[in-house]
Amino acid sequence: MRWIVTVIIALLAGFAGAAAWEWAGLGPSETREYLLAHPEVLPEAIDELQRRDTVAKLAPLRGELETAFPGAVLGNPDGAVTLVEFSDYACGYCRQSVDDVNALVAANPDLKVVIREYPILSEGSVDAARMALAAAGQGKFEAFHNAMFTADSLSAQSIANAARAAGVDLARARAAIDSGAFDGQLQNNVFLAQQLGVGGTPAFIAGDRMLAGAVGQQALDDAVAAARES
């Protein structure tokens, strides 16, 4: 089966026709007959192609991707294993994933979760993201992050309430926001998301795995475990 997968990957990766078979040392008729008899190998081949594409995208960006905005971290800031999450406070699936991420942190004391604010759903998302980074600058990120995701709405009042609940100095935070101190970070997060093909939130990256959506605690745990072993 593995040699057929190799041919399919060659075809999908851009080797045209006979060139793919030659690259894999196989004949086209042999490959065609096997695929007709065993179409179940196609998902494996596609998964492998996607994995290789992910690795290629991540390689030049990993250092920057896994370096958090100062303070915008959950779990162990010096952890040996890193999970990156692109998140939006207006995103219901991000809200759904909060308990999964918190449980993962509790179960993995060596885990650093880098939160990349990716406010793409509303203007309120942008305001909340800026306040989150201001909270990070005051050492209050985790408290604000959790409080914001328990808010009933995303409004100026709810953002201020979450900041107060987290112990954020609002005067300092608003001064930093008004100065544009966090706009460069948000723009850089958009750049990273575009380079990686992140089209929505939440999106998680651990090691060489990228997971899209509210995938659940088990999938996140599996990705973290694989990253730890790599």
C-alpha cells in the first residue's frame, strides 16, 4: 500500500502523469489497477499530503508563531511543549473550546498555550482583543480571557466588566490601546494566519499538526502528545 500512496502523493504534488509513476518506479497500469481495487488508500494519501504541506508552511514561521506576545499565555510560560491557538472573543466555537483548553493545561504542567488574538468576526472582537493584550501587559491575561468568554455579549460594557473582574487597571489599559500599542501585534497575527491558511477560529497548532474548529479535548491532547514526542 505504501508505494501506491507514494504515487498518489506524487500526482497530487504536481508530478504529471507518467512522471509520477517514473518518480515512484511504477507503471501506470499497475497503479490504476491497484487504485480501482483499493480506493481506501486515497484518504491516507491525502492526509499525508496535507501533513507535508502543513510542515512546509510551519517550518519558516515556527519560531515567531510560538513566541507569545508578552503575557498572552495560558499554562506554563516556560513550558517545553507549545500549543498555539488563534482565537476570537466573538467566536462561539472558541467559547466552546475554553474548557477543553483549560483542562488540557491542568493535565499538562509542561504545556505553554500561546493565544494569538485573531479578531475577524466583528468590531467588538477587535476591541476585546486589544483589551486582552492590555491585560497581558498587566499580568492579567488569563483572568481577562476567561472572564471575556463568560460574558453574555461582546460590547464596550462587557469588555470593561471583564477587565475589571480580571483586576485590569482600565485607565492604563485604555491609554495603551489609544496609543496603538497593540495594532502591530494584531496585524502580525493576521499575517501569520494568512501564511498558514488559517481561515477561521479557533485554529490550533501543536508540533506539525494544525486543527481547525472546536475539535474537543481528546484531539487537542493527541496533538500535544505528538508534539511532545517529536
